[in-house]
Amino acid sequence: MTKAAPRKSNLAVKQMIEQIFSAKQISRQDHLKLISAVLSDYDLTDEDRRQINRIFDYIQAGRLKIVD
């Protein structure tokens, strides 16, 4: 039986996540990029996926604002 290799974090996604949390807002374009990354099963680490889900939760709770 073989184990799957651990996924390496995508630097661009990680930087986008950090920028979103520090600015407390997300552009519609970045929001769509994150949705696409999750739905297309993009090469995300479990930690990246958790952070993206946290962003979506914050948007839903009103803690992050979507801007144009």
C-alpha cells in the first residue's frame, strides 16, 4: 500500500489568504479565485483549505467585506 505524497502549499494562494485577513476585505475577483480553487480540487494543502473555508465563514458572518 502506498501513501499519497503530502501536498505543498501554493505560495500565491497563501499570500492571497494573508492579504485578505490583514485587509479585512476581499475583492470579488479574489473571492471567485478561491471558489474556483476549492471547487476544481486545486492543489491545496489541508491548511490552505481550512483557511479558505474560514474566509468564507467570515464573509457569511459579516466579518469580511466583499469589495468591487
